[in-house]
Amino acid sequence: KGKLVDGLTQLHGYVSQLEQDVDSSSLDTVAAALARKYILDHQEAEVRVLAACCLADIFHIYAPNAPYTDAQLGGIFRLFVAELSDGLRDPAAPLFDLRFYLLDRLAVVKAFSLLV
């Protein structure tokens, strides 16, 4: 695994444990980095799904106000849809558990209501 995958794995482990009462401003830099095109369009599937999980956690922490512009939200939601559309077909697939986590977190946060 590469350094990016390792870093995103650690970040996911951290942000997935945070609740909404945390000082979200301490995560502004991380939130901005996750929304970069380089991350959202990364060629490696594991990077994309880990980033998507972290972004879903960021939505949970910052709710009800995501720290992103409309343009950034468009890229983020394209990533969410791409990861979920193909990734949940095979429960034996290597990244299935992360994609299921993503689906569950997005449902809990009601993230798609941001598109309305």
C-alpha cells in the first residue's frame, strides 16, 4: 500500500470516531484536502473509497452545514455515486466493507438532502 492509502486509512479511523460536538474548525484543512480533484479522481480505487468514507464522516461532523462550495459538492457527490453504484454488488469484493460503511454513513447523515 502507498502512503496515501495509509494516511487515508488512519484519517478514516480517526474521523469515524468523532461526534458533532468536536470543534469542527480543527478539521478545516483536512476537509479541504479531501475535496481536491487529485483525491476525488484518483486512479486507485482504495484511495477513492477511503476518501469518500472520510468525506461522509466530515459531513457528519459538520452537519448541517458541509464545509464545501456547490462546485466541490458536485465532485464529492459524483464520487459517492460512483463508489456506491458498482461497489455494493459483490459482498466478497475487497472494498465492500468500506463501501457499505459509506452507504450507511450517508444514510445516517442524510447527506443527499444537501443536493436539494
